[in-house]
Amino acid sequence: MAQAQHGSAPDLAGRDLANPVSLVLSAGMLLGWLGRREGRSAFIDAEQQLEAAVDTLLQDESTRTSDLGGPLGTREWTLALLARLKPLPAPDLKDVHVVSWSALDVDPRTNPLNRSAPV
């Protein structure tokens, strides 16, 4: 499980003010960890690409969010990030498993992300 370091900022929800950098980097860290653990170079490549794209955006004041002195809201920053990411080949997920459904408090029979469960 990955979580942004600063929490969910419910007071900013729906206002286009939240800075998504922490959440994006947390997702990248999760990909990198999974890539190293499972020997998946595509996941590690994705982590590195996310970090490089975020670094590029933060170096330029015109592509920073408003809390960092820039003009962008959450949506515009996310679009700028996506524009800097290049497509990566889809990784083979057949051998990647969730450690414990019960730890996630999710019923694997009804979770749409569980591709092995009957639908």
C-alpha cells in the first residue's frame, strides 16, 4: 500500500488546489519497490521516469503548483506530468500477487481488480 506523505488533504478535495507531487512520487516508489522485489525492470523504469518528470516540472516555476509559487492547479499539473511521460511497454502482471486480501479488507470475489476471480 502506498500513501502520500502529507495525508489526503480532505479540505482541498474538489478545489483544484492539492499538490499531487507526494502522491505521484509515492506511487513511483511503490512501482520501484515492486520492480526490485519481483525483478520487473519495467516497474523500475516507470519509477525513474516519474521521478525525472516530477523533477523537470519542479525546476520550472511555470510548471509548479500554486503552493510552490507556480500558476498550476492539480489538474493542470497532472496534465503537464502526463505530457512528459513516454509510453512504456505494458508489464507482464501474471506473476504479481497481492500478499493478503484480508489485510486490505477487500473481498477478492467482488473486487474488480482481482483478475482471477469469477465476475
